Amino acid sequence: MLTIAVTGATGAQGGATARALLAAGHHVRALTRHPGSSAAEALRRLGADVRHADFDDRASLDTALAGADSLFAVTTPFGTDTDTETRQGRTLVDAAAAARLGHVVFTSAAHADRGTGIPHYESKHSIERHLRASGLPWTVIAPAAFMDNYASGWTLDGLRDGVFAWPMPADRPLTLIPATDIGAFAALVLARRDEFAGHRVDIASDELTPARIAETLAAAANRPVVHREVPLDRVREHSADLAAMFAYFTTTGLDVDVAGLRRAYPEAGWHGFADWAAGQDWAAHLAADPTSAHHH
């Protein structure tokens, strides 16, 4: 049994990882800036040791990591910017090195090590390089696009009108993964340090075209949905970073060996997009006030 510190524990990836680790019987230190939040309370009820930690407060990280065996590290530019993300990620790696942790699993983005030119992929790759240079045993898991984004924000706003608005051509495949599978795979990697140390693994659990995504959402939500290609210029007005990402998805493409991962690691319990969509409460999602949605 390991004591594993999990950053972003109240977020999608960290939360899924914390739950998977707790289910596997590990001690989880859930690191969060908001230990009083309802998400933190839910982790406490599952048996996590919730600790306050702030990426901008190195002392809080040192305290939170002291005596832990391993770390699950997640960073985000959303709500800040990529320079902040890179700085915070490096600080976290430095704190992990000072604590002499036995393993750091960093969640990045699929293809982030390929010179994509996408700002929030480049920031993650910069943290990956810092981690590899730290002398710590490391593993990078690099998820494809998040299925979970299809149940929030502007995707949800469009579905209310029967439209899956997405900045890619109808027939261009995209690899996808839900947060629950990222958490399950991270837990597997943390439990099998010797097998995964020194490796970087792109992960995805399905590959679909936007046309097929629209059909699958229609079936799950039990309402008509058609794909409409949003012009990249429209995305660019909102975010140059996201526009660069969708341009990459459309031109190079985010290929990940979905079949190979399923064969090699069946215990991660990979969910196809149809499985994920069927598990969502679409009536509740679509009834919710669109102004409360997170615009990522």
C-alpha cells in the first residue's frame, strides 16, 4: 500500500485518480487549494486525507508532500495562463524532488512532445522536460481530448438547439478519453512503478469523427443532433490557444493506439464514447441554466 499525493484532487483528472487509488486501497493525500469545498468533503468521506496546497506557495507543497511515496501531478492553464502553468508545474516538480518521492506521474496531453505549437501543449511539454531532468523516477501519461467536455460549456449550449458545434470537418477522426479512464490508468501506473518509470504513454479510449460523435450524443440524449463545423476564426476570437489545438486536430490529427492500449491494459476498464455518453444524465445537463456552464 502506497501513500500517494494527488494534485488537482477536486478537479476532473485528479478527482478520478484519487477515487481509483482509494478504491484500490491506497492512502491518498488529496491536495487542493480549497479543502473546505464540497468536492474535498466528498473525497474525505471516501477516506482521503485532504491537505491544503497551493502551487504558488512552495512551503505548502513541501508540507503536503512530506513522507509521501508518490505524486500524481496535474496542471492547467485555464483560469490562469500557460506561463503560470509552466511556473507552477516546475515548482511542483522541484518540491517533489526535494521530498525525494519514489515516483511522479504527470498528466500532460497526447502529442505534447511533438512540437505541436499549441500553447497549452507546449507548456505541458516544458514541465515534462523539467520532470525528466529532475532525477526523479517519472512517468508521463498524455490523454487525448476529454469526453467530459461534451457535457459542459458551449457543447451543451449547442445540444440544446440540436447542434453539435465543433471546429473540425465531419469526417476527421478524433481520439477521446473520459476522466474516469485517465484516473484508472494513472492508478495502474502508480501501482506498477517499475514497469512504467521512464515511460511516456499517449492514452485514449475511443476514436470517432464529429459526425459519429453527433449521432452518439443524439442517441444518448434521445434528441436530434447534427454536427456543424465551427469556423476556426470563430474559435480564434475566443482563444488563439484552442484555435491552434483544433487546427492541429484537423491537419496532423491526434492519433493514439486505442486498440493497443485496450489489449495491453484491459484492467484500466476503457470506456468507449457510447458507454460514456450513455452514463450521462442528459436530461439534467440539458435542463441546467446555460449561464452556469464552465466555458473551457
